[in-house]
Amino acid sequence: MKLQPEMTGDALTRLKRARGQLNAVIEMMENGEDCRAALTQLAAVSKAIDRAGFKIIASGMRHCGTARDRGEEPEMTEEELEKLFLALA
């Protein structure tokens, strides 16, 4: 399934935010800042990346469901989507 802008808008926003947070963590580490603050930010990055992945899968499930409803063959099977979902879990 190809990523389409209407399917990835929110996920892309989350990933861009995570990129900024990750850059901040790297700077904290390079500057020898407090490990608690760096780990808190790193946890936020991790959560943002996970949520972006789940958003993409949810969009894919909707996209494939809509295709099925129109009588079309979806780009991915439910089993393939489930496998991707479980890879993130």
C-alpha cells in the first residue's frame, strides 16, 4: 500500500515533532545535560513514533475497508495489516 497524503497527515506531523524532540535529546547528550530530562524527552520521542505508526496502520485499515466496500480488491490483506500492527505493539 502506497502512503498517500490523506492517509499520513497526522502521522507525518507527529514524526516531524518527534524529529525535533530527538534533535533536542541529541543536543542534551552532547552538552552533558541532566539524564532525567534527556530520558523524559527520549520517552516522548518513542511514544510519538509509536503513535505515528499506529495512525498509519489505522488509516491503512480504513483505506482497505473502503476499497472492500466498493467491491475492489484492497492493496493489503487484513492479515498483512495485522502483522504490521503487531510489529509495532
